[in-house]
Amino acid sequence: MRHLYLNGARTPVLAAVAAIGLAASAAAQTSTIIVAPSAPPPPRVETVPPPPPSAPQTMSWQAGHWAWNGAAWAWDEGRYVQAPQAQAVWDPGHWEQQPTGGYVWVDGHWRT
């Protein structure tokens, strides 16, 4: 099941992914689709702190990004996260403009 938030509405609308022309990856069974009515502001400049001393080789920095909260843009701060494997690389999420209007958040994912 997928949820669709349309133009700031806080109540999710169930939608078939095929009906709105979005392709889901084979690995993703369920997710939330966020549709923002406008482009996000420019990214904020973040100063990346040193990784935690307990596991610096297995932590990866995930940069902050703008998130649509249903009514306005809110900054989601960057953070260190545990990589699933030592060689894994984080491909960050991004906002993708849709031909029918609005912007859809595409989740980041780990690449090995």
C-alpha cells in the first residue's frame, strides 16, 4: 500500500502507483510518497562534523535535505548512520519534478 499527500493535504490518499505513473523499485514493498506543490528551497550549507569515535570506518554522513511536512518546507539535519557493509555508499534522496506538477521525494539508498 502506498500513501500520497497532495498539495499540502495532511490526510493521505491511497493511490495505485501505476495510476500516477511512478515506478517502484523491486526492493521496496511499501513506502510513503510525498508530493510537494513547489520546488524545495536551495540546500543549506552544513558543516560535517567528524564521525563518532566509536566506529568512524563504518559510519556514513547523510547530508540534510528539505522535507515537505504537508504545509511547509522543514530542514531535516544531516547525520551519521551505520553503513550496512563497510564498502556501502549512500546515494542521497532527492526531489524530482513531475510532468503533471509537484515534486516527489525519491528516497536515498545504500549501494554496494
